Amino acid sequence: MARFDKLEFDEERQHDELPGERTAPKRTEIDWMQQADQHRRGGLYENALKFYSRALESDRMLVGGWLGQVQMLVQLAEYPEAELWSRKALELFPGQGDLLAARGQALCRLGSLKAAHEMSDGALRQRGQSAYRWMVRGELMLAGRQTPDQHCFDKAQQLETDWLIPTEIAMICLFYRHPGRAHIRACRACEMAPEQWFPWLVQARCQRALGLARQCRRSLETCLELHPGHEEARQMLADQQSATAASLSRWLRGLFQR
């Protein structure tokens, strides 16, 4: 827990200065939120978490900063911390719909499905709608082995036409070991934003889980064209090539032994 003791904000905190930071214009909460979003869209959740935290140092009453912190903690599998910080956020913003959903997601990952459903019900009763509230609802359906998750995820994509939505839905489906459902969402994300490398990486993860070696290799090659040197993609591609070589070797041995 010590790692997250000062995650929220701290007016006394002094950041390590980057080269040129003393002379650079002072960054605002808007700058930090943009940085957080950029890193989130590349799957760099630790960095995104830090930038959301910096945004809150600039403006404690930034709902999006609190929400982003909780979402990144979930992505980092820091579920107790995510639940803790969602409660802290709700002390400042009682009844805020997305924060209720965020606490519901954290509780769901902790296995407290009844409490998670209560949070999700509360989120959906609040004024307005958001893709995230429906994504969490879909996750609860998957966690409880219920079938209406597709409707919830479809609703999320209808509310926000952003490639990040189907990408993160795909990751939820992968978490609950539904690679087929995940693949459908990842393919949609790649169609929406073919110039973005992260959806191709998520699609490759889905294809690997489904045993679609050729399609996985193509997705990884596309990812690496857009982001040369990406370590996970390079390693996955190397593993794919090794597996293909081993399979060919076994086939040839069997052929000559006949």
C-alpha cells in the first residue's frame, strides 16, 4: 500500500525535474490529462497513472483525474488500491456515475459481485450516460457468467465512437477468457483506427489465444510497422516464428519416418 500512499495529490510534493523543466512553461491539469490519455492509448498504464496523479495536484476537483487513477489501477491489477481510491473519490463526489462504476469494476475484480452490482446499478441510475458505465456493466455480466454482456458492450460503443472503447472492451473479454468475443471488439478497433498500433497488439493477443497463428503474425507485423521496436510485439512475433519452425520440424520428421 505504501506505493500508493500519496497517489492522490500532495501540495508539498517536489517532482524530479526533467532536463529543461525549470525553463519550460508551467504545465496545467489539462496538459497532464492529455499526457495521461496519450500513455493510456499505448497501454503504458503506470505512466498514465502518474500523469493522472499530477493532474490532481493541479486541480483536486478534477473528476476525470480521479476516475483515470482508478481505471489505471484496475489495468495494473492493483484492485485493493483501485477500490480504496474510488471510495476516496466518492467522498468528494458522492453519487458521481462514472466513479460509482469505477468502484463497481474494482469490487468485481476483487470478487465482490453483489457489491459491484449495487455500484453499477447506482451508476446507471445517475443522470446522463457514458460508455464506461456500460463497459463495467458488461464486465459484471461476464464475471457472473450472464449473457447480456454483448448488449452492454454494444451500448458502450454506440455512446462513444472512440477506438479506445472496443480496445478496452477486448481486454475485458480477454481477462475473463473469452478470446472470441475479445477478437470481435479488437477487429472493430483496428477498423476504426488502422493507423494506431495498440489495437493491432490487442488483436494479436486475441488471435494468439484463439490459435490463429497466421492472423496473429500479420497483426504483429502491422503493429511493428506502426511502432518499430515495440518489445512485447517483437517477443510475440519471435515466439510465433519459433513455434512455426518447431511445427515444421516435427512435420518433416514425421514425413521421413514413414
